[in-house]
Amino acid sequence: AQKVTQAQTEISVVEKEDVTLDCVYETRDTTYYLFWYKQPPSGELVFLIRRNSFDEQNEISGRYSWNFQKSTSSFNFTITASQVVDSAVYFCALSDNFNKFYFGSGTKLNVKP
Amino acid sequence: ETGVTQSPTHLIKTRGQQVTLRCSSQSGHNTVSWYQQALGQGPQFIFQYYREEENGRGNFPPRFSGLQFPNYSSELNVNALELDDSALYLCASSSPGQGGYEQYFGPGTRLTVT
């Protein structure tokens, strides 16, 4: 069975601090895909990144970076120099080869000025 | 390029009633998935439609049903509404075929059952 765990329910930081959101997944599939989505208060899920199970290369996009480690089944997300606009709920998701998504319970990030 | 749209935005129904939610997929996408997101939770997969056929279902009872039309738009129907059905219902569309394509989500329909 597929499962995604986001143990951090809520995190509060002060603007310009770095913050890491944790994601641990479970799957028996050898081919799978991992995603991060952002859900601002408006409710619409916004795609941030996709990683397939064969690509463990870390990725950096501006202030965002992702660390994928198959050995620990983790796909963590770091925001560097956080800003108030980063405040949102962040979801990690696992997709099987049939494009069905399994979401974690989300981490609410509060960035205070 | 038109994104995923959903209607209505908000809906209030009474327990026992039936409801239909609608979704228009993004241009070029023929796969539509529906999710239920309870307050404070992550989205839960309800089912997926690919080329008008159901292509997988989550752990939801048969009173949750769906349709996909030739233009790839979709409907989610819920019969015999229960209080626990109150949630944000999200529709997502994706590119055809293979796994791993990011799903593009609509703004959701907020359903309240009283």
C-alpha cells in the first residue's frame, strides 16, 4: 500500500529563516513519482516539483530545494530565506504508475514578518 | 490555455440529498481525478476517469459515482449525503497515459452538508 507521512503538522518561522518540511513515503513499487504541492488559503493546489524513483539528484529552484533519498524513503523540501508569501499548507504526494496520487496530511507553514 | 475549472464554488445541502459537482479539464488532458479534502487533511483519492472509463477507485462507497464526457469534462455525484461528506472536492486533470505526470488542480467545490 502507498502511504505518505508528513509528521510536522505546523511550523512557524520568522521571515528570512530557512525551513525544512519533511516527507516520508512507503511503497512496494519500483517505479513511482514524488511531488510537492502548495495550497495557499485560496485552496487551489499549486504544483512545485516532480521526481521519479530513478532520479535521486537533488534539485534547487530559486529559494526552494528538494532532497530525495531512497535509502530513507524521504523527499524533504527546504525553503531558504523564507518570506511571508511562503505561508501556506504544503503537501507531499506519491504517485504510482497509473497516475493515482496519495497525499500526506500536509504541513502548515507560518512565516511571520 | 484554460486551466481546470470547477462548479459550483460553494454548495450547501441537507443530509440525505444528492449532489452533482462539475469539472472541466485543462485543454489536452483526457484524465480526470477527483479528491475529497476534509478540513485539516490531505486530499483523498476518490476515483479517476480516463477516456470516459473509470480507471481506479479509492476507498469510497458506491454512493460516490462519476462520469466523464467526450470532451473530457467530468461529474462527481454523491447520493444520500451524510454530514461527513462535508469537504472540499478537488478535481485534477493530467496528460494522457503514463504515470508521473503532474496533476493540475481546480479551485475546488466546498460542500457543506447540514
